[in-house]
Amino acid sequence: MKKYRVGVIGHTGRGNYGHGVDTVWAQFPEQCEVVAVADADEAGLGEAVKRLSNAERKVAPKPYADYRRMLDEAKPEIVAIGPRWLDQHRDMVLAAAERGMHMYMEKPMCRTPAEADEMAAACEKHDVKLALAHQTRYSPRLQAIHDLIAAGELGTLLELRGRGKEDPTRGGGEDLWVLGSHVMNLIHHFGGNPTWCFARVEEGGKPVAKSNVKAGNEGIGPLAGDSVNAMYGLESGAIATFGSRRGSGGGKGRFALQIYGSKGIVEILTGHLPSVQFLADPAWSPGRSGAAWVTVSSAGIGKPEPLAEGGLDGGNVLAIKDLLAAIEQDRQPECSVYEGRVTVEMICAVFESHRTGGPVNFPLKTRENPLSLL
């Protein structure tokens, strides 16, 4: 495998560098070298240079205030797009794709299906790979769940239920975007493509109206709602739901995805080695059946976990391994630009269904933020 030149894009004060999207490359000294970093914030750029320098080799990435200039002059082959703020993602992806550069980017992917369309088209036109930092998608415990389902332990897939963190500040519409993107991505992964969505968004117990819409945090775009309730039809034949009510999380909350089958339930959280639990109970009621939840490791149901928990860095390492393999094998990454587009569309479908007052079908006809059309 060749050694890739990596350019890092951050923006201190506007999404920074995501969750370790800038530093993960140090775990691949034989395959990747960070040659440049861009940050419009001067102080943040200086700190990034220090953080990404290789003291042992006495090598430091070249600093740039303008990421486009960095792309043109440093000519990286892979670009790490770190900012969490969504309003920058579309432009950064198009700039890298047009220069033939592969990408690893913080989630969520972008603000609207229209932006996702542009990003997918650019990646296709210039034959580049885009991998998203939905870290759970790279976890080996997902394969253990697939093995469990394939073995018939879950029975017929019936429902997938997800909720956000429902904290006092982000619960509702912002929760749907920031944490719900993880859940939507997992719903798509296990349940298949969404076919329709029916949803309602409320503020203070009343349906969201134009007067409730404001600019969302972190460059999300038009946003509203302290309560979200959505239902999806999936191509697998199962139904999926997502809910979030501001301030109802209660500490650790219910942030997870539960997969309900005719023979039992699987619950999965998020992360490098997320908690996965299996309940072999067709009634879905351990209080009645006496059934107990059993831990699922990457080795299988009730087996000890042979791998060490790596946290956010461990999730990024798995993602970069997959991206490098995808580049070498000329295939899509596990969580690709197409996966990201479906996630964004599932989120926007909630607001579009609320706006139109009924179910909406996929692909969405409305490609802009539906709240801008209220």
C-alpha cells in the first residue's frame, strides 16, 4: 500500500476538528502523513500545527488560513474534514472532490438533500471516496448483530425504535440532527432503505409553525421543535420510529436503537465497541417472561469481548482502515456519501411530513430544508 499525503481542514470556533478527525492519522505512520492543515482562526491554526507535528521525525504540517489554497499547494490525496458545523461541509467536499481527493468527514454530512445530491455527484464525477465518521458503522459488534439475525435468533424483523439523548438544550429538532443522525444511519443499515415517513414536530405542545423557526446551532440551518415523533416504512417490511423530547433524557437517557423481532430484542448504543444487549423474549416483556438481557460482544452472544475499547479514537481508526481499503479496492467505504445522503433525507423527511401534514415518500421531492418553506 502506498503512503498517502493527508491534508486536515478545521475551523476553530466553528466546529473545530470534530471528534479526533485530525489526530487519527498518527495511528497510520506507514500509510499516512499529515502534510498540511488549514484553519481560518490564526490561534487555532497554531495549536493544530503543534498537535499534528511529529516530534520524533521533526516534521510539522504546513499551515494555511485558506483550505482551498492548502488543497492547491499541498496537494493531499486524502482530506480530513473536521468541522462539526454543517454549513461548511458541502463547499469543502466539492473543493476536495474537484481536485480528485478522497475524504474522511465529521457527521452529519450536510444540511439538505440538495447539498447531498451535489456531494454525491461530485464524488462520482471525480471518482473519489467519501467516508463519514458515523463511528458505530465500523464497529465489529455490528457484524455480531448481523450474525445473530442470520442465525434466526431475532426471528422476523418487525420494528426498529430509536431515540436521541433528549437533553435539556438539544432535545427535539436539534437532537434529531446531531444525535439522531447516528440512529437514522443504523436504522438504514439494519432495516434497509426508507420508503415513507409520517411525522409531527411540536414546540410547547403545539405544532411547529413558521414563527417557531430559527437558525439552528452549528450551522444546521432553519430549525424548530422541542419534540419530534416520526415513523418510517422500510424496504425490509419493518417499521421504524424515532422520538426526542427536550429535557426528558434523565441522565444517560434512552439514546440507542432497539431492534424488535418476533423472537426477541437487540439493543445497540453507539461508539467503537457499543453496548449491545439481546433479550430472547417474543413478548418483549422481561417482567412477564423472566427472560434476562445477555451481552453481545464482537465474538457473539454471551461471549467475552476479545477486543479492547478504543473510544472515539478507536472508532476513527476502524473508519480510516476501511477508507484506505476502499481506496485500494475501488469500492465504497462502509459509511459512504450515499449512506450520508439517506441519513440527511430521513432527517429532512420528518420536517417535510410535518410541513405537508401527511406521509411523504422517498426519495423526497423537496430537496431543500422543509422548514424554510413553512
